[in-house]
Amino acid sequence: MAVTEVFVTSARHQMAVVRAHPLFLVLGILQPLALLLVMFFARNRPIGAQATAIATAVLLMSYWGATVWQGAGILRRERSNGTLGASMRGVRSPVLVLAGKSLGATLLPALLTAATVATTLALLRTPVTIAAPGWYLLGLVSAILSGTAMGLLLCSLFLLTRFGPQLASALLYPVFLLAGLLIPPDFLPPAVRWLGWFVSLRWAQQFLVSAAGGAPDLGSLGLVGILTCGYIIGGVAAFRRIDHLVRSRGNLELG
Amino acid sequence: MTSPAVEVESLSRWFRAGKQRVEALSRVSFQIEPGSIVALLGANGAGKTTMAKILATLLLPSAGSARIFGHDVVREAAACRRLASVVFGGERGLYPQLSGRDNLRFFGMLAGVNRREGRHRVPILLEQVGLSGAADRRVETYSKGMKQRLHIAIGFLPRPQLLLLDEPTVGLDPLEAERLRGAIDQARQEGVSVLLTSHYLLDVERLADRVLLLDRGSIREDLHLTDFIRRAGYAAVVTVRGSGCMPRLDDPPPGISLANEPTGSGSGWEVTLRVQEWSPDVFAQLATLFATSQVTDVQVREVRLEEAFAQAASQHSGSRG
């Protein structure tokens, strides 16, 4: 069976799981709508480049919310359903299956978020300008892949600690701030500003805004790629640690 | 030469509980020949599930080795997973928010069934386990028995050469349980080997060729089913009912013993005897015993597996004490 078939089947499976719970409507419609309205009216109905920057930030914030609430909880939910064992003893690579699920967990809210943002902007009669749409699209795809890798890392880390749900809540807004999605990163205290370097969304945001302005910042795109690779390496290592703990100590509950 | 379906050698598994070491399995050795059904019996905590998890490559052994068709469960886990299917059953282990069909497709993919084969096999298996009508309903709406049937369909989907079945008939009604026994027997005839752990001794009695008795992590008995049943110490139980005076049974003949104290009231009595081995003499001896009594009813049944199991369990707990 081809690698892509395993990946796509896992992603479609997770999309079906996500679709079965109304949380994806909150993440894909209510959250971006609220964020967009607040930011637009707080800045007195911006237009042009400023509107594009805000729409981009809302897309990324909503996507990060979906990553934390859907992607990062995959393995904990698998453990709670008693299906984790089957995923880990399958003939297919458990990491590949998990990566597919991680993409599936966030793809539906991401598509819904994009539709919500586009519809809201149309209703507000607020035009956005994207000077390099091809680069902008590439940036969005990179952000989604980076979020998938982040989901892979977080869901493995959250299974290794009993404080997964608390960590998920604690990570949400700090990442918004560190990535510069709510306020410019320069506004952060120097003591924590450097942490933003490790958040790929920060560089994705910079690249998307630059692409929208017509001068794509390829350095930022490169950093998104490097950080994504780092998340993948970390995620695979954490997942292997889980596999080792389960098989050697028998101390994680399995089906 | 064909490798055994399962080959376990001096296998041990221990867990840490605080500062204590708890031994779940201790130097267990056995083999399962291809195409045979072996039942693993034992009380709760005997180590049956630990054994099943090691063979399913979900747990590493602490010492010793286990091989499936010659493949080591530690070093060649992927090869073992291709050959063996495991059915732990129960209410969990499924995606409750998805339909039975979607569950079957996904678990099939995990087990290596490609999309084309899945499209062909999934409807057949749903039909075989009687879930065709509910295939597109969410699993959270299924009864316990329906979930169990779905687990079994998942186990059969990849056409395994070895089936590890843990309590396969739990939650099934008698008709469904019988249908499942038929399916397992059919799989055996097609060459599939089965390791069956069950508290339902009827499953074992109907299906198993051999019985392994696990007690506190060690194999205490490894016998063919008929030999194991013989461990009860008798071949049959005879229940005699009558009226009038209670027969005198102070000194029964050799080969016949009282199963329990005779019961009776003014109007009738009941005596239960154990017959060690059938022979023409036994009938004559029984006739002599009740020659002066008014017998109204006689019932004879073969010894049951549960009686052999109880006898073996009490013998081993006695030897420990």
C-alpha cells in the first residue's frame, strides 16, 4: 500500500472524527468571525494592506486554535477510546498514520476558517490586496503543513504528561503573542521575545504579509521549513518514546 | 520444516509496583501448531492478558522469547503483526462517533488491507457478523453484542494466519455466540491457528484442541482437551431420584463415589454419584446399589470442562498452600 494512501486514509478518517463533533464549527466559524470583527472594529475598519494583515493573522490564529484543540489531543482521545493500541500495533507506520490524522484534524477547521474570513470580508465590503497570490497560497500551505507537524509533536508530548489539557490551554494565547499575531513582536519584553523565533507561525505570518505586499520574504519561508522539520523530528522522537514506554513498562493504558 | 504458529520459550514478564516487582509471567513455555486451537485458561490475574499482549507485540517480554511463525515478537514485530490479528473485544477499542463500516475500513487499513480489497471484504464481513443493516450507524448506538461482533469482523478482515482471541463471545446472545464458534471453527479448517482466552468454558469445550492452564504466571497444565477433562477424576455424573426409603450408600463399590450428600424429604430423595470410568460392570453395580429403592428418574451426563478446571485449580491452590 502506497505511503500516500495510508496518509490520505488516516487524514480522511480524522476528518470524519472531527466532523462528528460540533467543536469544529466553533473553531472554523465562531472563533474567526469573533476575532475578525473585534480586530476590524478596534482598528476602525482598515482597508488594503492593513486589512490583509489582519485577515492573515485571523487565519493563522484560528488555525493555531484548531491545532491545539483538535490536533494536539489526538493521542489522548485515542487512549480514552481504547484505540491507541490498534494504531501502534498496525502494519502501517504509526508515525505516518499519526501525521495523516494530525493533518485531518486541522484541515476541516482551516478550510472553514478561510471560507468564514472570505465571507465576512465580503459582507463588510472590505477588499484585501494580495499582490503575489501564488506565493501567498504557498505560504498558507506551508503554514498548514507546519501546523500538522506541530500537532504531531504536541499530541505526543501531551500523552507523556498528565497535564495535557492544561498545557493546551496555557499554550494558546502565548503563541498568539509570540508569533506576533495579536501585537507586533517588538512590543514584547526582550526577555521573552526570543521565544518567538521558535514559533513557525511568526515566520508564516511575516511571509504571508510580505507576499500580499508583492515582495515575498523567502527567508521567513525558509525558517518556516526549518522549524517544521524540527517539529517533525521532535514529534517522531516523542512518539518513539511513547512506543518504548508502552511496550517496555506497560504503563500507558492501551485497548 | 514448518515453524510452529506460536513458540514461547522461558518467557517472563514482570512489572514494577512501587519498590516491589510483580511477576505476571514466569518462565512460560509452550507451542501452538499451525491450524490448531489452543485455549489459555486461568483465573483473573493469572497472566492471560499479559501473554496475549506480548504475542500481539503490544508489550515487551522481560526475559525469554516468543515467536510467531518463526518471527521474534521483539526484533521482527512488523512481520508478526502481518501474520497475527488480535481481538481484545469489549466496549472500547472502536471509534464511537464513526459508523461500523468506517471503523472496519480504518482498522483494515491499519492491518494492511488495501482499498480495493477492503471494498470487497468489508461488506462480506459485515454480513457474516450480522451488521449489514447497522453498518452505517454510529458505533455509539450499538449494543454490547454488536460492538463485540464488530471487533470480531476487524480481527478477521486481514485474513490472519494466527488469531489471538480474548473472551470472543462476551456480550453475544447464545445464537450469535454459536455463530461465532462456527466462524472460528471454519477458520481453523482453513489453516488458521487460534489462541483463545476465555472464561466461557463452553467456547473452550466446543473449539479447543488443547488446554493450557495458567496459574499465577506459570503454566500448570498443558494437555489435550480430552486429557484435561479427565483430570476431573471421573467420566460422568449420575443423578438418581426416587421415593420411599433413602438408599444405603455408606460403602459404594470401587469406581463409584458420592458427589455430595444425598438430599431428601419424606416424599422423595436425590443422590448424585460420580462414575470414574464407564464399563459394563458399572451398570450392574448401580443396579445393585438401588435394588431395594423405588427409583423414579435417572439422569446421566458427561463430566464438564468446568469440573476439570475447578479440580485443577483447587489442586494447584492446594499445592501452594
